[in-house]
Amino acid sequence: MLQSPTKTHRTLPLHALSVGDRVELQHDGRRGHLAYLGPVEGQSSQPIWAGIILDTADGLNDGSVNG
């Protein structure tokens, strides 16, 4: 789950968010905006993935899949 600072700072399920929403990662407080929400080819472990562009450049991935 992600927190949305713009929606009264509450925890929301992924289906309540839209691409472009400001979000805060619940586990560590980093903030950014939701860039992608949906399935990822070859990743059946989770039906919905959230791609977040963080405000600071301290993420683990660059958003690519098998690339």
C-alpha cells in the first residue's frame, strides 16, 4: 500500500490511485509520483505493479523490465 500526501495523507489501496498522484512509500517515507499502475509482463507474482518516480535519486531500479 502507498500513502497519498495529497489525499489527506492516508493509506490507500492501489486501485484508489491514479497515474500522476503524489505518493509516499509507507515503509520508508520516500516520496514521488505514480508513473505506472498495472501488470508487468513476466511478473505474475503480483497482478498489479506500481512504478514510482522518486523525488530523490535513491531507488533500486530504473523502471525497465528485462532490459
